[in-house]
Amino acid sequence: MLAAVSLVALTWDSIPDGVKIGSLALAALALAGAGTRLAVARPGQRVAAATLTGTGGALGFVAVISGVLLDGLVPVRPAFGLMALWGLVLLLLSRLTRQVFTAVVSMVGALVTMGFASLHALAHPELAFAEWLLIDLYALVLAVACALLAGTARRMPRAVWYPVIGVTTTAFAALVAPSQGPLGSTDLAPAALGLVVATIALLHAQVLQADALLWNHGRRGAVGWDWAAVQGVTAVVTVMSLGRLTAPGQRTAAALLVLAVQIVASAVILLVRWPRGRRPGPLAALLGGMALVGAMLLVVEARTAVLIALAVALPVWGLAREGAAWAVPLAGAGAVATLLASNRDRPALASALAAGLVMLAVSPLCEAVLPDADQQRHRPARRAALRAGAWLDGAALAVAFPVLIAGLTPWAPDAARATGAALMSAALAGLSGLGLFHPGASPLPLARGAMIGRRPGVDAAGRALAPAPPAGTIVGAAVLAVGALVDLLAAGSARLVPALALIAAAAVLTVTADRLLLPWIRRAGTALAAAGLNSLVLWWSIVALTDARVSSVVMTVVVLGTGAAGILLGFAIGATALRHYGLALVLVAVIKLAAFDVVAQSSLTRILALLAGGVVCFGLSLAYNRAATDAERTREHDAGRRGGPGS
């Protein structure tokens, strides 16, 4: 043996190339045949048989490639056909011998064949479309072969990997196809685009079969990850295609066609009868893929936002039906995301607004199809997801939609801003009335109006259920206060009529916040928060309407009147902190009047101003003492009635 090898090595250069290639081909056939015979005749020698078959398969590909590289003994097109045929033969041998290793060698050979054809097309751009068509046809043949082999080899332990091999080769074909020339050509671009979409559609069809085999053979942990890989390939191919297409209409068509393939795949997953627990992984992966392709489509054509929302709504709803509670806030987040279109043109704004309405409608629909939580430990997470969904829906109604509607108006910028602020205030007030700030709020009850008038921490009669305001009350009051301040900011730069409307909207939000805080108004912190918000809104409104300066006498009188009202209201409702707040305002107003407001006036004016301030303070003092005395008598009377005559 060693002598024979040495003889071959010494005479190798003198051997004709045709003899060398023929010898490699014969060796490949002999090894593959010997391995197949050994596997059939002696099943216990599977490892040795697989080694022989795999070595023969690799030598077959080496022989064909050598024929191309050695002075072109084998033309490129016949070489491509020979390699494809040899790969199919190896697939059939793997089924005959029940050896997946041979199929893996066939897959590697297929990848080499496709790469070989792609390199040839790069060197000859005029042949790019033909080479690409051959690659896609080869991928289709391999896909059909793998599907048939998987269907006829159900008892084969590793038959599940046949569709995986087909998915791998198709994904490789989609990524390395020589698409530079065809997609950039005016004449061939439509046909090349059709090949791109067809390859992606084939990839999705293959992963459907692979998913079924993985699930049925107990490889359930891999279900979903295969879809994620396919969506990654789809996104990369879409980016490559959009970068090579030149006409904007072709780019839009490309992204829309890929999105259509994903929509069909989602519909198939939802319509086919699958066991419970199998759909979430594929649907989540498809949702991610749709989001990526949709983002690319929005960059190319912003007016397709509503189509993207309709596409995304399908897997989101399917995930909710499978028990994924996080699909509810996901729909709300989609509605909020329409705010990204705020700087677009009007058709894009209209499409974004329609998309937001679609996602807003999907949110309660997702909650409606959610199955009941099977285990107690899942219920807190479910409640948190539903609560987040309600807040995101509220954010869409109060922020995103007003901004989009304001952008659609044909008015001047200040009027448009005023419109947006007024719509935000109306939405916030309406959401508070619907019960958004209640801890039990979720999209479906809010949409049905089942929580109208509900407030956090308050029973149906309006009585506080806790000694201190709960978190929902504090957050709700803060949100309403911010909305009121936004209205006042917009009123400062608006004309008279819009400014009046914004001040009225700020007043409505302030009253709504007071309604949330009312059951705890006798607490010092709550009383001061409500009084501070009301005072700020009142003062700011007067400044916005009258253009008065904060240091003016008018504002001093307003602050003085605010303090007097605080004192009287504090006595009326029994809020000590509110009385002290009013006294502090009165003191500040009087000091400001005496030290700043009349310092530049004549002596008589200063005397009259101080006299008027003294009279006001004296009157307030008498009223304060009288009210305090009456309150003390009332408390003593109530105590005597509770004690009774014999106490």
C-alpha cells in the first residue's frame, strides 16, 4: 500500500488532469456505494458506514470543483448540475441508510454549490439573473426532497432534521444569491424582486413543516427559535433588497410583499389546529419580524402605517389568545408609537392616526380573548400587564392622538398647539371619569364603561378606604396637574379665544384632580397639595389673560383674596392646614403691599394702602376668631350629645 501511494505521489504531475478527476469521481462513487452497502447489510456498523458514505460524498463535490478549476475541464453550468444532482443522491442515500450524517454532508455540498454559483455570477454580471434562478430552483428542489424524505421517514429517529437542512439551504440561497445585478437593473428588477419574495415564502413554508416535526419529536424547546432565525434572515434579505433597488415604488412593493408573506404565515399559524403552547414562540418571532420589516417600510413610505398596524395586530391578538398577557400592553405601546409620525406630512399623519386607532381597538380585544390565569402565581403578572395596557392606552389618547390631530389641522401653529392641548385635557378628564386611575382598571372594562366614576381608594359612597391617599390617587392627581400646567403654558402664547379655552381646560383638570384628593382633604399634605395647585392655576390664568406682572398690585390683591378664600374654606370643611395656608398667603400679600407695591407712591397713597391692608387684616382676624369660636362650640355640643345626660 505504501509503495503504491509513493508511486502515485512520484508520478502525480505526469498524470493527465482528466484521469485525476475521473479517479476522484470513481473513488467517491466507490466509497458512497460501500458505505451504503455496509449500512444496509450490517446495521450495527452505522458509524463506519456513515464515515465511508460521508467521505465519498465529500470527494464527489471535490471532483466536480476540481474539474472546473483545472483548465475548465468541466463547464460551469454542467458542474452546477452535477453538484446539485450529487447532493440529491446523497439525500436519498441518507434515507436508505437511515443516516442523517450523509444528509448533513449533502447540505454542506449544497451550500458549497450555491456559493460556487454566486461567485461565478459576480465574475460575470451578465449571467447574474440566470445563476440566481438556478440557485433558487436548486433550493426549491432540495426543499421538496427534504419535505418528502421527512414525510416518509417518520420512524427514523432523526428525521426531524431533514426540514431543518432544507431551511438552512434555502436561507443560504436567499442570502448569497447574486442579486446585485438583477435588482439594480430596470428591466430585470421586477422578476428579481419576485425571486426574492418567492425565496422568502419558501423559507416560511419550510419552517412550518420543521416546526411540526420538532414539536412531534419532543424538541419543543427549539420551536420558536427556528422562526426567529428565519425572521432574522428575512430582515437581512429585505435590507439588502431595499438597498439595491433604485425606484421608490419598487422599494415599497418589496417591503409590502415581504410583509404579506409574514401575514399569510401568521394567519396559517392561527387557523391550523395546533396543540396549546405551540403557537406563542412562532407568533412572537413573526411579530418581531413584522416590526423590523414594518420599520423599513415606514422609512420608505410613511403612509403605510395603518397597513403595518393591521399586520401587527394579527400576531398580537394571537399571542393574547394563547395566554400571553403582555400582548395587551404591547398593543397600547403600538398606539403610543404613532407619536413618531408627528413631524410627517398630512397623509402620513392621517395614516398614523388610523394605525393608532387600530392598535387602540386591539388592546381590549386582546384582553377579551385572554384565558383565565391557571395558577395563582401568574395572576399578579397578569394584573400588572393589564394595568400597563390601560395606562399605555391612556397615553395614546391623551398624548399621541392630540399631537397627530393638531398636526392635521390647517390652522396657525399657535392655534394648532392650543387644539392639541385642549384635546389632551379633554382626554385626561374623560379617562379620569372612566376610572383609569383605579387600581383595577384595564382596557376592556374601560372600553365598556364598567368603571365610570370609580376612584382609587374610595368606595361607591365616596368614603376613603385608607387613612392616606393611595398611589393611584397621587399619580392621577400629578398627571392631571401636569396637564393643567401644559394648558397654561400653551395659553401664554395663544390668542384670546384659544387662551380662554385653554384656561377653561386647565380649570377642568384642576377640579378633576381635586375630586381625586377630596376624600383626604382634611389631611395636611393633601390639603396643601390641592390648595397649591388651585392657587397656581388661578394666578397663572390671570397673568395669561391680563398680561399682568407677578410683582403688580393686581396680583397682590389676587393673592390676598386667595388667602382669604383658603381661610374660609378651611373653616368650612375643617381643614386646619388649609386655614394656615390662607393665613400665610395673607401675610405674604400684606408684606408685599407694604414693602414693594406702594414704596414708589406718594405719602397719601402709601397711608391709604396701609390703612386698607390693616382693615383687611383686622376683618380677617375677626372672621377667623369668630369661625374658630363657632367651631369650638360645635365640637363641645357634639361631645355633649355623644356623652348623654348621665355620662
